[in-house]
Amino acid sequence: MGYLIIGHVSDTTARIWVRGEKKTGDAKLRYRPSSGGPWKTETTALAPHLDYAAVIPLVGLTPATGYECEVSYAKAAPAKAVRAGRFTTAPSAPGSLSFILASCNYSKLGFLTAKNVDRAWTRIGQLADSAQAAFMIHCGDQVYADLPGVPDPDLPYYQREYRNAWRRMATARVLAGLPHYMMLDDHEIFDAFANDAQYVGRPAQQIRDFALEAYRQYQHFHNPQTFPPPALYYSFEHSGVHFFALDVRSERWAKEENDPQMIGVVQMREFKDWLAAHAAEPKFVVTSVPFVCEVRDKGDKWCGDQFAPQRGEIIGFLAENGIGRLCFLTGDLHCSCHAEMRVTPAAGPALTVHELMSSPINQATSGIHSFVDRPERTTAGGARYATLPLDLAQFYGEHSNVMTLLFDRAAGRLDWRLYRTKDDAMPPVPVRAGSFAL
């Protein structure tokens, strides 16, 4: 069982997720700088209505400093640490930044998949260390709660899905070894979820609340709590680089009679405010389905006809406000690539919007046939936009994989490297790589 997950860190704070059982009593977390010194201890109650999960916030930490931590439980006899973790706080000044991008973690423990899960997460841990990653972004489908089909999922069912996913020792070591930022996609609820969809003949909202409560307990608790509930979207900053994680699932409506949307009015406003506030700075937007890529099976994606108005609204806002230095981070499609969109405002210089996709950690893979070229379109404000044809040298769809990213602030460039997760070769060798100005 993954008793410990390192969540959001700032220069002086950290959010540490812990979980116990009814028999364990309160959780105790002790922590100190990795260089040594006296331990400090924080204690939190573990409530049954939260499945004995909680977040322990640490404050007053030192910027750019490594920490070690250990969790134990009040009723343990003798009291001893059951899981150890480590993390490094963010620097207080802008600088270069390395992190990991991944999605689509199929962790069902069948005969053929258990070994693959452990191999994948062992490789992720190796890459995190070699790349000196500051954190890892999980871009959706951290669990596959709907596979195989379950006719009547309830809250305990979704909670078990997370426990089964997080309990693998190789997975647990990575979750406790660096900070993690997570966002849900459809398989945390069910395939192609929208609020007006149906699941096994039942309205989606009869089960969405179960799924979202489990998501909050196991994933969102340790994310930044930037916006008040029930918001699941959030933003954060690290090394002077800005991130906004869009929630494109829990607010989604897909049918024409329900005014289709990916995100709600409030989230759209917060997102635009964030874009405007960081218009000239390097920034990343997490979206669990691709924004830039044009795909053949488009009904569930930003390029779907019903979501074109919102996509155009965002592109028009970028054009009208000259917002550059932007890269979307995504997963979902069980392949990986670098894609580009050219945006030409009605007046002013053209913009290039980038997108990096990394998928899957462990799942079936997909090929270049998933993507199509579409003609240039125009927003309501007169900006023209088109996604450029994919470069096969920057596409990979043969094996499960994970991506490392390095933003070099001095050079103003982003370097990305794609690695197979189930390749045991040492040292790890990238299967694709690229670089672009940001």
C-alpha cells in the first residue's frame, strides 16, 4: 500500500499525503533536511469517511533544500516508520527546470501485466533520478476504474481501484520519491465520460460523485488547492515557470441540447486571467485530452465539432492578447509526440503554440493513423489557426513510454526526451527527442 505521496511543493511548503487503516490510529509524519539535524513531527487524524487518507501540510521550509520524511502510526507497537519519502523544495528565484510527464497507468494485476507495471515504475524512478526531475505530472487515467466493466460501481469500489494502483512497491517508491501533480481523465470515472453520458444504461451523474470523491481523496488532496471547492483545476509555479492544470472532465457536457463545453464559465475565466497574467512568461497547460493535435476519432477531444467553439475562444484569446511561450501537456492517445499550432492574429505577428504528449505508462499503444491534417480555420475574432502536420521523427507509438522535459531558462529552450518504460537497458536511451524555443 502506498502510505505516502509527496504532493505540491513551493519554496517554503509541501503537501504530504498519507493513508492508514482503521486499526492504525493517527498518522505521524516526521521530517528534516536531508543533510541531517533534528526531526520535526506533525500528526493528523485519519477519518473513515475519507478512507483514512489525509494531507499533512508542512510550512516554514527552506527554499531549494532536500528533505526526508517518514510516516508511522499512533497505534503501532512499537512505533516505527512504515514508509520513507524525500523531496526538494522549489527555489525562490527563477531558473531552469526539469520534470517528468506521463499518463495512462494500467495497473490491473493480471498474470500478464503485474511484471510490466513494476518494470514501468522502476524505469520512471531511474529517469527521475538521472534527470534530477523536480516533480512529475500525471496527465490522466492514473487508474482504469472502468476496465473491466463494472455494472454498479460505488465509492468503495473506486477507493479500492486507487489502493490497488498505489500499493505496488515500485509505484509507491516513485510516489514517495518526488512531488506529484495529478489531473483526472475519463477512466477515473468511465470511458468518454461527460455529465450527459450514460454508463451501462445509467445516467452518468448517478456514479460520477462516487468517482470524483475517490479522486479527491487519492489524487486532488495533494494537488495545489488554488481555487475553492468544488474546483478540481489548479495552478502553480516552480522556478519561475507557470503551470495551469485544466479539468476537462468533471465540467464536461457533450450533447448539443446541453450547450457542449469542456470547461465551465468560471474555469474559463480563471484560465484566461492566468494566461493574461503570464502572457510573456514561459508556461505550461495540463490538459488530459489533446488541444493542439487533430485526431481522427475527435468526438472526445478539443478538436471535436461540439467543442470547437470553446477551443476557438481560447485560441482567439491567445491571438488577441499576443500570448506566447505556451506549451500544452497532454496524454490520452496511447502514443507520444510534439505537435505545433500556428496562430495568425487579424493584426500582429503569428504565434506558435506547442503541445507535448506522453502516453502510456503501461497500456496498449497506438500509431500515426490516429492523427489527421485539417484545413486552416478562423476564430470569431478573425484569427487564423492550423495544426501543422506531425513530424514522424517527433512521434512515437510503438511501446509504453514516459517523457522528461528540461526548460533551459538561459537559452529560452525546452528539450524533451522520450523513453520506453519497459526497456531495462542501462543507461536509459531516448527513443525520440526534440527541442524548441519557449
